[in-house]
Amino acid sequence: MSEKSDSAKPNLYIVGFMGVGKSAIGRKVARELRYKFIDSDHEIESKEGMKVAEIFSQRGEPAFRSMEREFIESGHPDGSCVVSCGGGLVVQEGMSDLLKEKGVVVCLFASPECIIERTSRNKNRPLLNVDNPEKRVRELLSEREPIYMNAGACITTEGRSMPEVVRHVIRTYKAAARDYA
């Protein structure tokens, strides 16, 4: 575990597949906890001066994954932040352990049908810019689900109100933060 000052609370890292509500829930959790909210994708976009989709098309997915790793290793404060992580961030080799060293990890999830419905409204998802996005969602989910389920406490966002999910995430974070050294 990394050294933290007594006043800094461990970061909360929110992971999970695209469309599960990481950013929306994360913003509200940060507001409730009075923590800084950080979206890893937005931070990378700001630093690189281009959208994630452009990074994927111009530099490739491996370059983007390297940027994600750099962001987690050194691109944000060590405490009192809620970090919404891009959907593929925790899937990278060693990232789950790195996140757990840096703070509390909560994984949000929903059914494939719910994710497909939610992501169909957003065309800014480079991994879904394919002929059959529904098939791609199911393939990626089947690959990633075991990693997500082992990343941290798992909380479903499907069929629940946003305030209910926010309360659950905060309770989970506070319980885990007590044990964080």
C-alpha cells in the first residue's frame, strides 16, 4: 500500500463495462463525499488534445492503453478522488492490482441487454464502431466479465435508481476505506 497523509482519504476507483454508469454515478458519489471527480478518459483526452475515438484511430488501442496506465500510475492525486475508469482500463495486465494498491475499487455492472440499449445512444464508443455492435458488446463482456467481477465490490446499476446506486457505492466505499492502510 502506498503512503497517505492522515487527512487524505483513499481514492475510489469505479470500473466496469461501457454504459454501466461509471461517470454519472461517480460524479454524484464525488459530490456526496466532497471529493474531486476525475474521468480517466476525459483526462487523457485533455492531455492528448483529441477524443478517445481519435486516439484509437490514429495511434491504436495499445497506445491508448499505455496512456491509461500512465494516468493511473502518476496522472492524478493520491487521495480524496473518485476516478471513473475507462471500460478497458482494469482489463489490462496488472491494472486491477495497481488500482487496489492505490485505493478502493468498485465495479458497476448491468446485463448485456441494458448495456446495448444504453450504448446505442452514444456513437462516441470506438470499440463499438463495428457492423454489429450488439455482438461486439456480448463478445467484450464475455472476455472482461471475470476480470470485472474480481476487480472489487460489484454493484448492479440495472433496474435501480441513481440515488440508490450512489448510496450503495458510498456505503461500500466507506466500509472498505476503513480497512485501507
